[in-house]
Amino acid sequence: MTPRLSIQDISVRYVGAAVPALDRVSFDLAAGERLAVIGESGSGKSTLALAVVGLLPSRTVVSGSTDWPGLGHPPVNGRDIGFVFQDPGASLDPVMRVGRQIAEVAYTHLGIGWQAAHATAIELIGRVRLPEPARIAEAFPHQLSGGQRQRVAIAAAIAARPKLLIADEPTSALDTIVQAEIVSLIDRLVKEDGMSLIFISHDIALASTIADRIAVFRAGRMVEIGKTEDVVAVPREAYTRTLIEAAVIPLATSADHAGGGQS
């Protein structure tokens, strides 16, 4: 099967840094596949995400290739790739109503009129399980809780029906209960829309509830990759075992959550 995304020997070095941020990373991502990228701070996870979407800073030296054989054309951020950032408060415009922010994505990338885009925004607010979507659409980000803002950010990320969703530490600023709800929400939306997913996290336990495969990063290198159940049950690397032992919530594979809990 033709992969949706193929990364071959990607290396990234920030100018002036002694060691590379990414060191010869390679993997394929299939249509509809969910990959968790796991590692501690500084392991290269977010650099990988920025490399995939072409948003690395100018002061970087990049080698290797990022190809999209399953897409058929170079990807457009916002249309072909949706991105959910760690802090929705930083990614949402504080002086624009959230419904308009979602609608602008649909209006820009789907070729529909503003009225249809606004209707799409309200529909998406309902899909991310926020109450009274029409009322929420008129709210400003500061009027919503952190979990509600992250749901709005997810709605905006999928508004143009992307083929790939990248979620970069989307739950790290949330409490444990809301974390689980957001992961369950992402899981459901990815399945419903047939998106591929790159889910970036430092928490291997949380990520294991959503991922088909897990890639473990350390110091810019991908030290292990495999099916979630294999990595969790029989990790090859001592570093992976350390991450599992440090997990603070019960480990479960994605197969245990095939129903995709509602949130």
C-alpha cells in the first residue's frame, strides 16, 4: 500500500548547536494510521513535527526527504495537514470569536462561501462535543476553559478535512481527566474522517491509548518503532522501559480502545 507520508533519513541541525536535533530519522505513515512519537523534552519530537509541515526556523540545516506519495501533490498546511499545538491559548487569536476562527479555515481551503463556512464551524463545534455550539461560536478564547479552547483548536485543525493531523503535546497543559477526554476525542475524529495521525507526547501511557504504532525518540534519534502492543509489552530499548516504568496512568493498547470513548 502506498504510504501517505514517507520520511527518509531526515536530519536537522540548528545553526550553532553542537549536536543535531534530528539524526537520520526514517519511517512511513499509512493512510488512516496513528503514530505516537514519544520522548522526553529535547528528544526531537517537535522538531520532527515542524520538519513535516515545513515550518522549521531559517537557521537550520536540513537533509533527507519528506515525500507524500499517497497525496499526489505537495501538501498545503491547513488544508492537507491540520496542526494542534500544545497551548491553544497561543494558537487562537484572542480578539476573534472562536466560530470565526474555525470558519476562516473552511472558507480559505474548501472554496465555500462565508455563510456555509460559518455553518461548518458550528457543526464542527458540535463534533468536538462542546455544548450549545451556536453560543460557543460567539465566545472569545478567554471566555472558555483550557479544555474547551483545545477542542476549538481541534475543530479548526480539521475544518478543511486534512489527510494528516499532527497533535503536538495537545494535553500537556490540561488536568488528567481532560487529557483523557481530549485523546478520546482525537481518536474518534481521526477514525471518522480517515485521517492519519502523528501524536506527539512525553507520556507513553497516554499515547498508547490512541496509537497503532509508537516511535520512541531520544537525543534526536528514533531508537525504537513498532506496533503499540509490542513496544509496550516487550520494549527492545532500556530507554523505552524507563519511560514505561515512569508512566503515571495504566498502560493500554489502542486495541483496548477500539470503540473510541466519547468525550
